Amino acid sequence: MPRVIAFANQKGGVAKTTTTLSIAVALAELGRRVLAVDLDPQGALTYSMGIDPDGLEETVNDVLVRKLPMEKVVITREVDLIPANIDLAGAEAVLLAKTGREYALERALRDFSDGYDYVLFDCPPSLGIITINALTAASEVLIPLQCEALSHRGVGQFLETLGDIRHFTNPSLTTSGIIPTLFDGRSKHTRMVLEDVGERYGVRVLEPPVPKSIRFAEASQAGRSILSYASSHPGAAAYRSHAHTIDAEGGG
């Protein structure tokens, strides 16, 4: 069985997509078989892997709503991808009317994921039914956290949601830690947030923090991960370090 990791935070703009893609590619560099699943209607992960979301006829929306097998929509780039586009925005309403709506993604993975060592979910910036599906299907969650006060405040709310998920749909879900992103070491505020968040919430903060850099946006526009676009960049090194930590903890 693969390790299924949800990258989730209800706040937008915290580098969830960048973190999902970068760690997926870093794990692939370690020789792991990785599937990335785009669960955001904006299709940012799909776009960041060089695929035009608007040009796709079948996506994760068809998997969740029509029960289309995942193998029908998988695309191979730096890693395998289940893509998304704006069609997924309508899935919330459809799933809410279905019995067992929280388990749609878990059911879809059941017959497809055995060929992988890791399945990584890029969750939307919300706590809606799509994110709940991801947290229900995942074995663990990693929280990308922008090192600033508003993002910091949202962690407490998100951890409460994880408690609800464990109570109602996924009692074995674990919180593997916080990945600090968009880090500016010159800022006293940034350093204070980083120091406070782990202690306040009792959640491990993974080191090193990922530095803020325009190179991530450039990589996304080029349809590549930072690891292939700017392999020697400090951000690529940070994500490789996180991938090593994640993989070592899984016995890899």
C-alpha cells in the first residue's frame, strides 16, 4: 500500500501546489513511484506540470462524479498526475447529494494506487467536501505554512478540522508536520512566527524552511518543478531535504 499524503491548509497562497509538486518530484528522484492528484478547481498543479487545464476533456472531476477509473485520466510528466480543471468546482454540489460522499476519492484510489509508493494530494484552499475527501483517503497530512500571522492563525482551525475527520471518517489520520514556506529570514516577524507555531500547536515544524523566491513562479510558468527548472536553487535543496525526511520515516 502506498503512503497517501494530503498537503492541506484552508488558507490560499501558502505554496501548497509548489510543495506538493516539489516533494513529489524529489521523491521520484529517490526512485519512488509517485502519483500526484490535483484536487483544486483552479488546476494549479496541472498547469505547473505543463498541462493546459482548460484543454482537458476528462479529469479528477470525472473520477469523483462519474466514477471513471483513474487510469483513464492519468497523465505522465515528471511524475504521474491525476489532473483537475474548473469542472471540479461543480463536484462539491454533486457529491453533497450522494451517500458516502466523504469516501469518493478513497474508493477511486482503492483499485489504482497499488503501483505507487506515494500518492500526494494537492488540496484546494477550503475545508469543503473535496478537502474532506482528501483527508479521509489520506494516511497523513502535511501543512504548508506561510510564515506570517494570518496563516499562523489558520493552523488552529485546521487542526480542529483534522480532529473531526479522525472522529467521523478517518481515525488513523496522522499529522506529519508543518512545512514552513515563503520564508524570508531577514524578517523578524517571519522568524517569530516560525518559532511560535510548533510550540503553540504541538505540531512538528520540518526544517529547513523553504525560502521565498521568484524562481518558483518562473518554474510554474515553464510547466516544471523547481527541481528540474533550477536544480541547485536553495528552494530545491529544501524540498529535497523534506523528501528525504518523509521517505526515511516511511522506512524508505
